[in-house]
Amino acid sequence: MLKHADSYNVIAIGAGPANLSLAALAAPILDISLNVLESSEKVKWHPGLLLAGAVMQTSPLKDLVTPADPTSAYSFLAYLHDKKRLYQAIVRGLASVTRSEFEDYLRWAAAKLANIQFGEHVSAVELRGEAFNIITNCRKYQTGTIVLGVGRVPSVPEWGRNAPPNEVFHGSTLLLRRRELSGKRVVVVGGGQSGAEIFLHLLSGACGPLGTLTWVTRRASIFALEDSPFVNEWFFPQHGDWFFDQSEAARKQTLERQSLASDGVNCSTLRAIYNTLYDREVHRQSYPAHVKVYVDTTAEDLRGMSPFRLDLRQRKTGTSSQHVADIVVLATGYRTEIPSFLEPIAGRLKVLNAPGGSQEIVVDKEFSARFDGPEKCRLYVQNGARLQRGIADTNLSLVPWRASQILNSIIGRVAYDCAPGTGVIEWSSVGFERAC
């Protein structure tokens, strides 16, 4: 039986980086009672992809709080100090922070916060009068404000959705599944950072000596991450504000042009792969017996049962071929979807259909959903508005800034200064004609 309803000013659903940032920045604000609900028993940050040596693609200073409040007790530097590793980290350099260490930081921050409820699975969000009624496996909650931070879900090609899950699976679950793949013919589909890390992981023998290893990407090559100073200004708040004011067509075109700034591969990973392949030739290693990399190639269909026949098509020539595989690992990205627990109020939300099968809740400039309900009821969306707020929305870079915007909106005053900082690129068009 569910316990009686608990009432809070704000209920945040999901304890990933977005809502951990919200909770950390809300901690010193005395007029907010905030509770975070998380279905897992502990913080889990891409557990299936915490491969040995995998490093962050963003600076650890873009943590839960530092860009919004450098003095916060929940910063990555405070974590290093608490763990007695700060001096070592300074000597080593912060450019080599592993994803495993960053996950440990997230768990450390969650442990310091007293308002993270683990093991609470939200099954429904209903509207009851002037408030939301949130039903979990443990109790009911009442609130006027919900902050959604459940993250995105794996994007799986249609041909892989009904395949045997132990043989055809998304890369995000790699370490949660079978580790021993000796003698297997393995295909990795996807040419971004995850695909590269998975390919290197398998090539290095982490899952045993493979029979064959094949890497397939639709891109014209295995492209590096665009990481120049000017490109990184796409991850500034002012770019997100500029992006929000553009037409839907302009936003889509901009995101297409920016793809390698979020989906390219770290140069260190590319060099590690190339060097491993070179050393394989030098030492005439027998396993995997064959290693092939196909670019400008799409995986079109999957036939039979293991061993499968994967249909490949060369994009420029249209030439098709079949590739035999025992295991197919899908490094095919993620998509945004409307959580099933919002079904009772889904008809009151405006939804935007985005590329790749994603669906985004339409939000305003302060990340508040357009909601056809009581004025006192507000639903904020974190990490779910890439087509509306730009490339940084699904990246760690602006997590504290977005959480600050949401907190300021909730309390109706400025608790955190969210004004744009300095930048080299001028995104605003104000005064452009005059300057010309």
C-alpha cells in the first residue's frame, strides 16, 4: 500500500547530472523544498560504457555547479579536495579525467545531498485540482512544480528492434552484458565516440580474441571531434539563446552543420585505434583474424538468427553486400521520448517531432513546458530540448546554467546570475545593420 501523499514545492524526476545540478544549486535556497526521485538504487551514469581509460569530452570544471557558483561545496574541485587527490589532479592535468571518476563525483555529490530518494520509480503524473499528483512504487507526492530530468533513451534501427538482445544490442549496455566473445564475428555500427571506444575495447582483446571485427559508419570517414576554441562557443549560453530565436528550419540546418562538435571522436581515441591496428600488422597478430573498417556505408537490414546476415550498402555507389555476424553492437546514438508516466497529462503538452524518431516537449526560454493546465502547475524539462535549445542541451556544458535558469524561474527572483558572459563570437543581430 502506498504511503500518504508528501508535499514539496518542487519534485525533480531523475537523478542524473541535470537534476543533481538542480539539487546542488537549490541547497542554499531556503524557500525551496525540493525532492529528487530516482528509480535506480544509486547514481548510474552510462554504466554500460564506462570502458577502461574512457575520458571526458568536456572539462570537469563544467561540473554540476562551478559555472553557476564557483564557491559551491558540490564542485568537482571540492570532490577532489575531499578525496585528498587535488594536488595529484593538478599535476596530472584536468584534461584526462575519466568517465569513471566523473561518475564517482556524481555519486559523491548525491551522497552529500539529503533529498535524493533512490529506488522510487515514478509510474504516473496526474493532475489533481491545482497540483500535480505523482505516483511512485513507494508513495504519492503532491507538488505544483515538476522538473523532468530522465535523460534520453538508446536509438535502435528498426531492423535491430526485434533481434535477440544478447546478440544484437545497443552499445550503452556493453559492459552490462556478456564479456566473453572469443571466436565471435562482431560488427560495430556507428562512427561516433561511443563506436570508436567500443571498437578499440574489442580490438584490444577486452572481450577475448575475436574471430573477426568490423566497424561500419555512414560517415565519409572516422571524423575527429571539432574542439577548437571558436567551435566551443557553441556551448556558451548566448548561443543557446540565439538558437532558440531561430526558425525550426534554421535550427535543424544549424544542428546538422554542428554534428562533429558533439558526435566526433577524440583525437586520442583515433590515435589509439590507429596505433593498435598498426602494431597488429607489425606483430602479425592472429586475432581478430580479420579487421575491417567500412566508411560511407549504411547497415540496411538484419536477416536470420545468429549467425546473422547484415545487409550493407555503400552510399555513393549503391552497391549492396551481406556481412556474416554473430554479434552486432549498435553505437547508434540516443533519442528523446516522452516518458510513459506523463501519459495522464500528455494531451495537455505541446510536442515537437524531431529527427531520428525523437519527440520533444515544447518549452519556453526558461525551459518551462507549454502546458494547458492550471497556471500554478509548471513542468520544466532538462536535457530534452536539443531541437529547440541547441547542441549544448544534451551536453554537460550548460547543465549548471540551465538549472540556474529553472531555479530563478521557480522562485521568481535572481538567485543565480544567468546573464551571458563574454565571448568572441557575436550571436545577437542587434546593431548589425548599423555596424555594417
